[in-house]
Amino acid sequence: MKIDKLYKIRHSLAHLLATAILEIDPKAKFGIGPVTENGFYYDFLLSKKIEQKDLPLIENKIKELIKKNIKFERKKISLTKAKKFFKNLNQPFKLELINDLQKYSTTEYEKILDIKDKKIKPKKINYVTLYKTYKFIDLCRGGHVSKSSEINLESFKLTKIAGAHWRGNENNPMLTRIYGVAFETKEQLESYLKWEEEVQKRDHRILGQELELFTVDENVGSGLILWLPKGAIIRQTIQEFIIDIYKKNNYQLVFTPHITKQKLFEISGHLSYYQENMYYPIKIEGENYYLKPMNCPFHLTIYKQKTKSYRDLPIRYAELGTVYRYERSGTLSGLTRVRGFTQDDGHIICTFNQLPEEIHNCLNLVKFILEKFGFKDFKVFLSIWDKSNKKKYLGTNKEWQFAIESLKKSVEKLNWQYEIMKGEAAFYGPKIDVVVKDALGRDWQISTIQLDFNLTKKFDLAYIDKDNKTKKPYLIHRALLGSIERFIGLLIEHYEGNLPFWLSPIQIAIIPVNINHLSYAEKLLELLKEKNYRVKILEATESLSKRILIAEKEKIPYMIIIGDKEIKENKISIRKHKIGNIGTLSLNKFLQIISKEY
């Protein structure tokens, strides 16, 4: 992280937060207090309970400390003295960090200095630096303001309290983490807090509950989503749309099981390289079966069921395949980080010369699909190999150069901005990651197109070429929406729950003014259902204004109001969500309007 003025302010505030906690709880044990993207946090093992309501008090204590114009004093100390110092203070977490520095210092120096000549002996770390902030002394590399007066009293705020295991390990103690945000000016802070308020309003976890879209239940398990009827409609609508697109682009749909024998993941290499993200095996008739973390081994197995000719290629397999990956409980978050999710997974098996066209077709599909969902601002990260370290990668120089150029040309044809990430390619091939911006300007990585020179060899895939010789095909992994769960989470936040008409679980609410208008409303309901619109009646059990408010809260795109006048004139009064009354129309005119929203 760049050590500029703002970094120094945020880092200094982390120490001032720890100083304030020390005054409140002298027995507190201190973890770490790093700078974050917009502020800072510090982890504590407290002897006194601190809650969200206590944050203003702690914030005021920090401001009192700032007014004292405290110096941030640096001191160099030997490892031996540092260990003794923190042992006397009864600070076990600091002692653990020092022990790790002592243990790994030589290795770390080798990395920093990039030492390849074994004759050169790197210097071993034999000292650390401490920073004193009033009564608090911390183990710290530095990056602070000189005096606390350099910090604007009105430019920071403590925001929340959370739990965090020491060093992210679930077997370690649970610490109290206090977060803060900080900027150089009061105006910058206010602007950020306003933005953060907007983020909270769009939180898909909150909206998902309010709109009855999905839930998570402890009896089912963390990170495992239960789709409620309304959420299931959104998911099914997206799946039907994406499958229709696949069929139009000559993909063949396949379905694969959720578990498989250990042997398949041994062949694919997942047990060697990915086992920590896989669940423990299930014993069936004396053999180990695993929940699948990927769909690709199954698709390649399908390819092998019959000998292929060059005339058969390219073959494009697609599956909305549910996979299961172990994620730590602390990382789980609504729909965006789960343990079971469905990928719009596709695998293209083709010849070397077909790669450019297939890549270009994938990117065109990405563009078409994401624009359909309202995303038009694309950014691309192109991960390539580091050819100075060829031993790290599979495939020939010719294959890599051709593949990278194919990816580049496809991106450039669409006039998308892209950034080359040298050395970030997987060992088996380069890839493209497509990133979109949501309504708040946040980046979301969605689509991936990955070339693979490896799996076709592992699975011994082949085709018969024109010369009647057996040749190896190439593989493109591609996910256009990525995880369906994560993508729906993005949509909810992007639209603040106000989904486009074609995606809304309930598209139209019919509101009869009173019981006398119910019969007409029911006839209208059946007519609209016949045309495959998702409609419901809000019967007159509440006042008209309250039912309109209910429909607004449910974010239903259109309301049809039925009263005496509407029945007499054979018309309908239309209200649009967030806009209000848009007039009295004939049913045909209304149908023309909503047909354009697909």
C-alpha cells in the first residue's frame, strides 16, 4: 500500500484508537491495526465489553488525544529486547508476531532481495521498530504523521464493531475489531459517509430479506442459499434467458452429477492443487466420492464418449452446474460469497486455428448479455505469462504467443479498455476477466474466458484431423455471468432492488378501489396471466393509499387501479413505481408499453 499523507493519517488513527482502548480497558490485548481502502481498523482481546453504542465515546477520546498534539515516536530495538518488553506487558499477540519475524526473517529477505546466488548470505533481521503514541507502544514498521495535530478532528469516524479470529484462523481466539474511516478533510468524509449510506440502502442481504427473495437458515448451513418463491422467479428468468442465448449460439446443453469418484479429480489435478477448497469425501461402497468444485472434468469426460473428427469441432458444452467449495465462515456474505453456487459454465473444445474466432464469439456474448442486464461500462484484465520464467508454464512459446494475441485482438475489436497482468496467467494458459461498474461506481469481476493447454492432455482428448492423424484439441473455459448467486446479488445492489420489468418477480399489481371492483380486477388478472405476465391482486382489506404503499415497498414496476370510472370507460389507471400516476389508458395501449420492456 502506498505510504502517502492519507496513509499516514489513517495509520496514525489506528494507533490513537488503540491508545483510547488502553485507557478504557488497561487489560486489553492488542492484535494488529492496519490501514484499509478507506480507513483503518484495530483488533483487540478485551476484558470489558464494547458495543456499537460505545463508538461515539471512543471517538471523543481519540479527539481528546489529538488535541494533546501527541508525537509518534519511533524506536529501534533488538528482537530479544522486544520479546522481553512485550512479555512484561503481557501482550501475547505481539510476542507471536516477533517470534514469526525471527523464524521467517531470512526467507523474507531472500524474497525481498530476489537472491538466487546461494553463495550470498542474506542478512537476518535482528531488530524491530516500536512506535510510542502517548501511553501506547506498538510493534510497527511505521508510516505515521509526526504529530497528532496533523489530523483533522472532523475528518474521521468510527463506523462499526465486528468479530475476527486472530490471524484469520478459526482455531484462534475471537477478537473485537473496531473499524474507522478517515480522510484529509471534513468534506471528503461527509461525501464518503453519504456514499456509504447509499451502499447500505442497496445491501442485497437486507433487500433480499425485505423483498422475500432468499434466506439462509442455520439448520441448513452457512453459505447455503434457500431461494424463496420470488427469488426463484428471478433466478429462473435469468436461467431461461441464458439457456436460450446458448442454444442460439450453438452450445449443447449437458447435465452432470453433483458428486463423483475420487479418480476423476485425481486425473484433473484438483486433488493435488485444489483440495483445501473441497469438502471431505463421502464413503460409498468402499470408495471415496467428492462434491464437485468444478464442472470441467465432467464435460471433458462427455467429450471422450465418442471419437471426434475435425468436422465436429468446435464443440461447445454449456451447463448451469451447481458446485460446492469450502469457504471459511468469516468470509461468507449473502449471495456474493457462498459454499454452494451455480455457474453458467461453458467449455469450448476446438482446434488451434479456431481459438481466435471462439474467443471473439465469447466476448461478443459477454457484451450482449451484460448489456441486457444494464451494464455498459466494461473493463478487462488480461492475465498473461512471464516468458522469462517459462518453466512455470505448460505449453509451447508458439501456443502462448498465439493465445495471448488472440485474446488481445478480440478485446481490441470491441474497443474495450484492458490492462495486462504480466505473470498472472494460470500455469495452463492466459485468461480474460471482464469487470463491470455498478450504479455506485464499484467494480465487480463477472465474466472469465480462460485458455487451457493442460486439461485436454490430462484427459487425453483427441480428434482426427484432415490428414487422418490424431491431434490434441484446445480448451476454453468460459463463464459469462460467473456464479448465478453472486450475479443476482450484484443486480439487487445495482438496481437497489428495483429490478427491470422483465426480471421483477411480480410485474403488475392490480388494486381494486373496493370490493365492488374485485370481479373486474379478477378478469383482468386472468387476461394478463394468459399473456405470461406475473400479476397479483391487492384486495381491499386495507385503504387504497396503504395498498399503493405496499406495492411501492415491494418494488412492483406497475400498478393498475380499478374503480367506477375505469370500469365505466373500459380503461385502466396506471401508476409506475417511483414515478406515480402516468394516466388512464386502454388495456391494449398498456400492453404495448410493457411489451417494450423486454
